[in-house]
Amino acid sequence: MRILVCFFCLFLTAFGGTSYGVSWQATGAEKELLLTKGVGGLVLLHFRAGKIHRSMRAEMSKSALIHVLNAEIHTGNAEAVFALAVANEMGHGIARNLPRAMQLYERAGKMGLAAAYNNLGEIYRQGKHGEANPARARELYQLAADWGDAWAQNNLGLLYLHGIGVARDHKLAFYWVKGAAMAGLLQGIENLAGLYRDGVGVERDAMRARALYRKAISLGSVDAHVPLGELLENGDGGKKDLAAAIGHYRKAANAGHRLGNHYLGTLYEDGVGVSRDLGRAFYHYEKAAEKGLPRSQFALGRFYLLGLGRPPDLKKAVVLYKAAAQKGNAQALNDLGVLYESGRGVPQNYELALELYTAASARFPFALTNAGLLYLNGHGVAQDVERAKAMFKEASERGEPVGEVLLGKVLLKGFNQAPKPQKAAQLFFSAASKGVPEAYYLLGFCHESGLCMDRNLLKAREFYKIALEHGYQGAERVLRQLEWRLRTQPHN
């Protein structure tokens, strides 16, 4: 919540407070819009003449300040009314009294102080007074925004962006966020950059987004280093500059930004722009995981599971997977399901594995293939081949080529109906075109066996080789056997 202090900044001096902000955090994956949903920071009004000399301020007690404010509000001083509302809301120098704070905010707003309506709107949005009332929050933000309050404009734009208390409207979201940015509000500038970067409510303009993120950084933003780094890393909106991207990630990480640490972890793990160093990757994942970033908790759990960067530790892996899964990380949900299905590090539990796969599948279509295999094999559930096929098909339609491989294998074998080898071969070709190693292996099998297409051992050998080159170890033995046959039985 934004907190404005009374006419000569009494609260800032006497309460010993520094500037702070209460974030309205984004939902969903961090790399979606990365909009800063800020609804506050200690913003001071300009001084005006007061009845208390500056030298006396530091000597005044909190109770004395409250007394002064109570006296001031009777003189019609809107800023004093606002400051007393803040004191009642936050419990500064007085017992916390939210109903009283709401009354005072309403009074200050009617006296012409737009920020009071913004703060009151935030109370309604959060439901601090009881049940959340986003529609009322929108009305109050609108009042303040119409009077030119930049924070309210930013907040109103976010309501329209996410459809909170109002019909989703990206053009109105852009309009109000742009107003906040033009007023110089840091959070508004960051949000506007995000809208330009992703083309939300406006034509996509990554170059403009770069410029806005740089402006935000010049004003002291830490958050803007991460999305600017992404744009530079991907060459989006201008020249690709990996070194500069890494520099921005480092600045973010050094300032305590968990995404900065996470991205550095991915670069060190893959050896992109830096020498591959699993120890450093582990360090950065651990830093971000300690700050509660689910994707880093998952990555760190994977390091412990596989023994990357340090010895394996299955117990720690399970703890980290569970932490990430509890926050909705889809990959962690899926992998935790695999652990429960196999009984590795946890008691074997097919039913729980299916629940985890189902939860993961909303955002991670690969989990559908794992759930489908449970139905196909009748593990923890009654065998249901048709349901398994439907899951494999859905995974494929949602962009997961492993779904094509599994559906093709079911069609090749037939299960509850006549085999469809030609249809299976089409699915294998489609999956192979998307780089699935097993699909190359299956095409080799089709050519070697003659089940899916004309028998051709030379073509089979080529597909097995490609599968092996792509890391499918199952192709090594059959390729060796086929090579022997081609040497000893050339006419076979």
C-alpha cells in the first residue's frame, strides 16, 4: 500500500521508517509478464509550512505526533487526515484500528486527496477489512486515477489486465499503466515495458521494452535487470548480447533478486556464455531456492537426485520437490509423481502418483503421458486403454511429441482393437521431426521388421544411428546386431 506522510513528513522522522513497498505479487510463471504489481512505497508529499519547527520533530514521541495529527484534522488539513488514517491502518503510534482508518481515508478522499482513495481501494482489494471486494476497489482506484494519481492509475491498469473486479480489457490496462509510467512512477515504467515486451494491449515492441527497462534501471529498479537480460540473451528487440545479459543477471542476483540467481544457475549448468560449472550452478539455484523460488527448488532437487555438482541426496531431493510442488511447480509435481510411482525415496503409491500427474498436466502436458501409462498398464487404476490413448492424444495436441510416440506404440500393438501400423508410422515420423530420440528408434524398428512400412535394413540402420546420436541408448544393442546381420547376411 502506498503510504503518504503528513505535511512535513512527521512520520518518516519520528517513526524512524525508511521507504518500503508492499508488493501485489504476480501469479503464474515468473517469465510471463513479469509485471510489478506494486501498490506502495513510502511517497512523501511536498512540504508546506507547519506549526512545529523541524528541530522539534525528532524529540517528539509517537503519541505526541498522534496528538498533533488529531489537532490538525480539525483545521481541515487533508494531509493530516491521511497520515492519521495510515497510523490507524498500520498501528503506528496508536492501536491498529482498520475501521477508523477506512473512515479517515474516505474523509481525506472527499477533501480532495486522491492517494486516500487509492489506499482505501487497496484495503478493499486485499480484503483486509473482511471479504475482498475488487469491484469497490476498482471504483476507488478509478476516482484516484481520474484525479491523476499515478499509483491508482497503475493499480487500475493491473485490475483491467487480470480481470479483477472488472471485465478483462488489455487496451484499458495499457492506457492506465502508460499514464502511470508517463507520470514517472517506477512500477508503471516497469509494467509498461512488460506490456510492450509481450504485446499486451499494444502492438509488440521489444525495442521499446528495452528502452523502458533501461529507464527503470536508471531510476533504481532491481527487477528490471532480469527482463532486460532476457531480451538481450534472446536478441529480442535488438542485437543479441549474452555478455550484457549475464551482467544484468549478476546485478539482479547481487541485489538479492532470486530470478537473477536462477538464470545464472541455468547458464552455468548448460555452459552458455560461461564455462560449464555445476558447482556454481548449484550455488545460484540454492540461493534462489532459499528465497522460495519454486523453479529453483525443483532444479536444486534435480541436482540432489542426480548427484550434479555434489553427491546425490535423495532425502533432500524429495524435500525440495515437495516444496516446489506445494507452490504449484508443474515439473516438480510430475517428477514427484514419478518418485511415488517407482517408490524411490518415498513409499510407492500409484494413486498419489496419478493425482500428482493430473495436477501437473494443467501446465505441463508431458505429465499426461505418465498418467496415460498408468491407465494403459492398470497401475493403481483399472486398466483403460481408451483413456490412455485419449491422454496421449491430448499431450500430442498440446505440443508434447512423446504423446505421439506412445499413441503410435499403442496403435502398433493394437491392445483392444486391430493394430494400425501405418497410422503408427505417421506418428513416429511426426515425433521424429520434433527431435524425439525414441521416434527415430521406432522408425528403425518399422523398417527392420516391415510392420509399419517396407522392410529396408539400410534405412533401419540409419534411423538407429540417428536415435543413438540423439542419446537413445536402447538403439546401441539393436544397431550392433543389425550391423552384424548386414555383414554376414547381406541378402537378408
